[in-house]
Amino acid sequence: MAEIYDIVIAGAGPGGLAAGIYGSRSRLKTIILQKGRPGGQAATTEDLENYPGFGRGTTGPALMQAMADHAESFGTEIIRDEVIDVELDGEIKKLKTKSGKEYQAKIVILALGAEPRTLNIKGENKFRGKGVSYCATCDADFFEELDVVVVGNGDAAVEEAMYLTKFAESVTIIVIHDEGILDCNKVSAEKAMANPKIKWVWSSILEEVKGDGLVETILIKNIKTGEITEMPINGVFFFVGTLPKTELVKGKVELNEQGYIVTNEQMETSVPGVYAVGDCRVKYLRQVVTAASDGAIAAVAAEKYLAEEEGFKEQVLSAEEPVMVAFWAPQIEESITALSELEKWLEDSGHGIKLVKIDTYRNQRLVKRYAVDKIPTVLLFHKGELLSKLSGAFSPGELQGQMEIAGA
């Protein structure tokens, strides 16, 4: 019989690794399935200076390996295997991998990542992390008082170019359109046009990135004349979009129009027991630190989910005898009084019915599942089946009616 893990994490970027640390530390049996080496995009970043507590000299590969070692020290198993299909519905989820194995889990955390859209320009991949960048927030300070080029002219490209002017000596934006035509919003265009540090190359595309170890020059092609010009430059920033790696879960969890996974603040997706962390989810800032935060939140939320689900299953759904479930809230005095009266009524009635009390504040998932919109609410279960529901104030006669439904 296949082993069932508490948590299976798809992806070993900073979000997945942080989830592994928190999951294993909570004594949950946790594994991470990762196509390549741990770290995701961060493992390809040579210099990583903005992770709190780590200054100059920190490299992406070193930090990601430290996170992987940390996760493994708590018992997380990191398996090098690519997830190619998932079945996320039901109590037990299934993940199928390229090696032909199938992993079963109570909880799945999707740390699928995202990747910058590339143009496959000659030299682009060769100099990635060596003068070619896709993130101004990450790398702008490496180009202080140096000259850089920005490829792209949409909102993100122009806004990132503006940010780069705080560090670089000059920022040249290569635009495929005729002079004055940009794809960004009008306000950003006007600000960029007025910035003395920003230069423009119109009706042109980047043809090649060149250098000896680091970026030194670029070739620019004018699309109208065909003329190719060589420009000395220290860095090239590409801002032509980002692609979430979420094809695997398309149609299985809710995605937004751009293909990013929609989550709430607890990293929960549209499917119970499935979470998403890091760059693959809808979020404001995609950085190592925010991915790590996502992972921690998801694992803690998952631990509480399991405790809530398994506790309810054991106490209520798996019970052979009838079980009365009372939803109450400590801040609602009427519910406290009703709960006390209910306990006394059950004791005096001699029905021997088991009573389970549910604090609505701590068990929001159960509240939503059973549409508890009034406090108190009393549900009657027998052998896992919901037989009746009383909401708001209820009388002894109504409670006796519930007993008769259960045959008690």
C-alpha cells in the first residue's frame, strides 16, 4: 500500500524549502519533489544581497543550499523528480512524476515558480547573472554609476527603468516603436520622458549581448534601416513579462487571467488541502523573502487544517453513535449560555448523545462548509451523515425532535 505523506511540496524554491522547514518542524511527514537542484530561480542568481541578515558576498546557490540543508535537518525529504500530473480532489491527493512514481498526500503545497519571459537573443542566456538581469529590485545596486539598457516599453519596463535611475549613471530604453510611442500608461511615459537619466533608442531591437565573462557591449538593430550599431554597456535588463509555471494545475485550481494561482492570505487555493506559495501565485512582490514567507504561512495553515480536519473526522464523522455538534463563539454571550443549557439538557435527557463543541473563530473552514451563519448552531450527525440543523435560538422540543430523527 502506497505511503501517504502529510505534506508533499511540488517545487524546491525558497517558498517550497521554507514550507518544508515549517512542515517537518511541526512533526508532519513532509517531502519536496523538485525537477533539478533546490533553489529555483534564486539558485541561478550569483549575487543576492537583499535577503534580510545576509549582506554582500551572499550568493543565490549558497543561500538556497543552506535552506535545503535546514529543511533536511528537520526531516524533510528532498527527492529529485519532476511532477507531471496531479489529482487534487478528494481527501488524499496524488502526484505523478516523470520517473513513473506516484506520491499520495493529505496536503499539497504548490511551489511551481515562474520564469521571466525570454527573447532568446544571442548572448542573453550566456550572460544571465553576469550583466543580464530580469529584476531591478534584485540587482539595481550592482550597477551603481554604470550604464544599463532596458528591453521592453510596457508599464513594468518603464517603471523598472525609473527605479534603475536611482542607481545607474544612465538608463537606455530600446523601443521597437516609432519615436514617442510606448506601450505603458501615459503618466509613466511622461515621467520617463522627463527623466534626464533616461535615454531612448527608437524603432530598434536588441540583436546581441556581448562580453568577456561579463556584459561589455550590445548590438542594436534599427528595424527600419537594418543598420546595426554597437553600444558599450554594463548591464541589460529584460522586462518583457513573466510566465508562471502553472500548466500542471490549469483547470484544477483557480488561476487568474495571467495564469497565476489565486490564493487567500493563508495561501489556500480554491481546492481544500491545496496551497500555493512563491512566484506561481498572485502577489504584489516576487522576491526570495516573500516566497519564504509564503512557505512558512502555508505550512502553518496546513498543520492547522490537518488538525481541524482529522479532529472533526475522528470525533464526528467516524463515530458510530449520534453526535451533536454545537458551534459557538466566546465573544457572543448568547452562545455561551445556549451551550451551557444544551449540555444540561443532554445530561438530563439521558440520551447519551456525544456533544462536540466548535469554536467558530478557530474553525472557519467548518463554519463555511456547513454554512453556519447564526450562533449558536447545532448539527446532528450519525455515522458521518448530517441529519439535521438548528440555527439561532432553539427550544428543548426542537432538540428532542433532533433526537427522534437520529432514533435516539
